[in-house]
Amino acid sequence: MYRDDLGRLWKGPYPFNLGAVSTHAPRVHGVYEILYSGNQAGRFKVAYIGIATGDTIYGRLRKHCSGSGNWALGRLGDPSSFSFVFYECDGASARQIESHTVTWSKPPFNTRPEYKHLIPSIAVH
């Protein structure tokens, strides 16, 4: 299990590849993160956060692994340094979590600004 800065427990981390996505990613809605470990085992930095509200977490992660859905993720030089985690929740919670993350500590692979619907506190989620 992966614990974020606000204490939520996310499922994972799993390697960021098609095999692990097919095995571990759920076919439900929620929010997911692509984590970078670099040379530090067990120490992760959020490289990308995404929501799965129209598609499932499984569907979105498969698109990312195949190089579609986000141009920056599709250009990863060494995918073995990355892993994914996910948090199953409803669409409104997923949007709030993503909005909070990209506003306060924007991950490097989130390429578009998403400040429109900022909700400053997500402590209840």
C-alpha cells in the first residue's frame, strides 16, 4: 500500500507496464498516480495524476502504457523507473483529489493547467 501526503491509502505500487496494468488495475472509476522511484527504492515522487471518470482506471492506464492519452507519459525513456497506484472513488472525489494535487504540487507530466475547480480542502475524502 502507498500512503499519500494526506494519509489516504492507495493500492499499489505496481510496475508501470501493460502486464501489471492488466493484472492489477481495476475496471472501476477513481484516481491514479504514476510514481517515479529513480534510484531510491521505496521513495516515490508523483510524476502524473489522472482521473478515470468516463473510462475506468484500467482503461486509462492501458492507454498511457501504449503511448496514448498523455504525450509526456508516452515519451518515457525508462518506464522501469515508474510504477502506478490507484484510489477507487466516485467522480467528484477523483476530480477534487486531482485538482488539489495539480494546484499545490503539480506533477511534471501533468501538462495542462487545471485550476478551474480548485477545492482547497479534501480532508473528508
